[in-house]
Amino acid sequence: MPVIFLFLAGSVGVPRVFAQATATPTNTPTMHCCVMASPWITPTLSSAYGVAVDKTRDRVYVTDNGLNPGDGKILAFNYDGTPATSFGTGGTVSVAGAFWVVVGNGAFDGVYVSQRNTGNGVTKLDANGNVVWSHNPPPSGGWRGVCL
């Protein structure tokens, strides 16, 4: 089962996760292991921060924090570098202060974006770029990142 980590701004320690290994070796699927790179378009980004790969949908997500508070977006690309047009408008969704991005699967399916300089919350988007939920930061400060 995936675990969601939320890193607090200004936190000193590093979160730790302890897992118990099994004695039985498990084969790891190698789907999409060695995909041949193709020519990509060069997206226009003003302040790129995060990147995440969605192996289920063959997409790459990139966050752009923008130049001004309130700016920000997340862009989705297919593996061939073309915009994933089924995500938002032409492969782009506005998310104020978009900073980190992570992709969940199974029960946690979605695109999770942490926001910086604009309330510092976390927003979950579905595969089409629609907001599923948003979470405000704790009183002590904003989230710095999201991990599943």
C-alpha cells in the first residue's frame, strides 16, 4: 500500500519509512523500462520545479511555478513529447504556485501537486486535470513536497 508523505516547509528532520522485506524474491515488471527517446517539443517554462512520470498513462508531468505569486501550471506530455491533450486544456492546467508533482496509482490514482507561495496547499487532480480535492497546509507552514 502506498504511503503519502507531506514535507513541511522549514522542517529539520527527514521523514523516514521502515518497511519489512520478504524472504520470497519478487519479479519486478519492466514495462516501459527502455523506451526509445523521440524528438520532443520544447515547452515554454518560466520557473520549472517538479517532474513526474505516469507509467500507467505514458505521460510526463512538469510543474511551472510561474514568475509571479498566483502564477503556476502543470503540463502533461505524452512519451513522444506531444502535449497530452486529454489533460486540462491542451495538456495544461493552471495550479497557482505549482511546485512539486507526484503521480499515484490504484486507490491513490491521480496527480498530486504541492503549491508554493500561494497558500502552500496540496491539490489532487484526476487523469483529465480536474480538481478532485485541495488540502490547506498546517498552521505551522506550507507543504514542501508530496510523495506517494
